[in-house]
Amino acid sequence: MVGGGLAGLTTALALHLVGVEVTVHEAAGPAEGQGAWLTLAANGLDALVPLGLAREVEAAGFPTPRMAVRAADGRELVAFDSSAPRPDGLGATSIRRADLYAVLRSALARDGIPVHHGRRLGDAGSLAGGRVRACFADGATADGDLLVGADGLRSRTRTLVDPAAPSARYTGLLNVGGYARGLDLGRPPGVMDFWFGRRCFLGTVADPDGDVWWFANPPGAQEPSRADVAADDAEAWRPRLRELFAGDRLPVGDLLDASDALFAGWPTYDLPRVPTWHCDGMVLVGDAVHAASPASGQGASMAFEDAVALARCLRDVPGVDDACAVYERLRRRRVEAVVRRGKRTGDAKAPGPVGRWVRDRVAMPLFARHLARRTTPLDAWLTGSHVDWDTDVAV
């Protein structure tokens, strides 16, 4: 396993569950307590059920059952359930990324799955007997029957599978956020509000302890370099955000005043269609093969679905190559639809003046009326998805 992020750790757990001996190789060092927060959709929790982790993850976060869309003047444009009704009762859960990692790392430790840090993949090649060897920048090597590339947006494995593979695509949005301590916005805990400011997008949700978790998506026409991101001063975003939201009737000033620290303004990406998912004993999962814009709300959930889908295929389909082909067949159409959806949602966050007027005065009211007429939630195909672990994969 190359990559020790959410996709890599979950895939390692799923492979272990079907009897595969797996080792995780991660380029970075341990990231204890780092990272912002995310809202994990119900389908992502569902994918953790076979691993016995769904309820543990729920307990580490808090339920986020409702969402509301608001205009720059504070008006509520439309509100809806964040998940389709499910027989298992699972719903969206907001959780600190560090807490989610802690649950996964504890599970790996319980299962005795080794994790090596400081292992950046340099090259990989086929060996006799259908095996593959991974060569790391520190001089270490590892051999196995399958190399799983879970190494994210800038995946080295993706370029080894296909040297012509596309690179991640900058969405034109940055991400800033924080935790506002003891702030009451007059909203019930667990209601995610999406505020469409005139120049910037804002998301907020109150936790049960009386804090508000929030993020903003400042537009950025030019993609920041990795050096720019590394040098970015998170505190410099306080005056920038006040300026971006000036004139909007949004609680940005209160959020900034109540937040001890901010998360820096990192750029967001997605990944257009990747033609080749696997070859020569290597296969891709998670952001390495189908990164969705954060606007999709599905990045972690898609990675978790990949993990159990790949493990099912290796369990049920004879031959590693055939199992990888079936895995791609089962996943490609769905994940590409999610990437497209995320792109549309992200583009709506920073339209021009005419686009804002159409969105707020035409598109959102039409969406609200359409939602009211439906008996099935619009996103039932998305959040109602279920990977049937207990059923054999049909070849």
C-alpha cells in the first residue's frame, strides 16, 4: 500500500479483512492532531460498516442531518436533509480529520498492520511470477502481488500506471477555516449552513458543545505554487476574509473574533477522467484516481467505498488483474459522476454578478420547488449508496 491517508488506511483495513497481508508505506511523517474537519456522508459511513468502524467514527464526531443554502443578505433559499433515508439509520457526520485518522490508526494497530513513514515511492516494476516491486526514495524496496496506489492528488503511482495520466485540476478556489469557540449563531447543532456571499463562499455548522466549525472558499484565479502554500500565513487571512465579506450580512466577523487560530488558505483540486486505473500489478484508489472537489462533500466517502469495493473484488474474483478490472468496472461510472457534480457545485460558489442573480433569484427557488414536489431526495443515488459486502461480486 503506497499512501497512508484516508484511502490508504481504509483500504489496508479492508484488504486485511479478506485475508490479504498488507503493509502501508507513507511518504510523510506521523501527522498527530493535524488537519481541519470534514463532513462524512452517510454512504461513507456505510462503507465502514464491514470494518466495524461506522459507529466508532460516528461517536468521534457529531450528526449533521440538515443543510441550508443562504444568500449574501442572510436569506434562507432552500433547506433539505443531508442524507437520503437509510435502513441502517446512518447519516452525515462532521468530524475533525485528526479524530478520523485516530480511529483508523487504532484499527490498524489492533489488526497488526505495519505502517512505515518516510517512504516516498520512486519507481515500481514487475518481477517474475506476476509480482511487483516498489522502490522508495530512501533506498528501501517492498515486493508483493499488488501495489495499491493511494498516494493522493499528486500520485506517483498514477504516473507509473500511465505516464500520460492527467494531473489534478485546480478548481479556482482556496480553503480557509477554523473553530469559533462559544459562538451562538442561533442555529441548531448539526445544521450545515452554506452562505453564498457576493465575493466568497462560507460554510458553518454548530457542534453540540457550543462551538461553530466553519470554512470559507476565497476565489483565486491563479493557482498558488506549493512554495506559496507552505509560506502562507494563516493569520493574514483574517483581514482578507473581512474584506471579501464586506457588505454581506453574514457572521464572518463573529467567526473570526471567536476563532483562536485559522487553517491556512490551501488550494482545492479535482481530477478529470483517468483513462487507466490499473496495470502490471498496480491499481489506484481514492484521490489518486478520482479526486472530487471538496464542494462534492464526497472525497472521503468515495475513498472508503473504493476500499471495500477493491477488497470484495480481490476476495471474490480469481486473479489479481481480473479483480482489478472488475473493481474499475464497478466504480468508474459512479466516481466520475461525483467528480462532475463537485465541479458544478464548486463553480456555483464564485460566479459573477449576473451568475449570482440567476442563482439566488431563479435557480435556487426552482430547486426549492422541485425539492418540495419530490418524494425521494435528490441525492438518493449518492448518499443512499450501499456496497454490499455480504454478497459475492458478479464477474
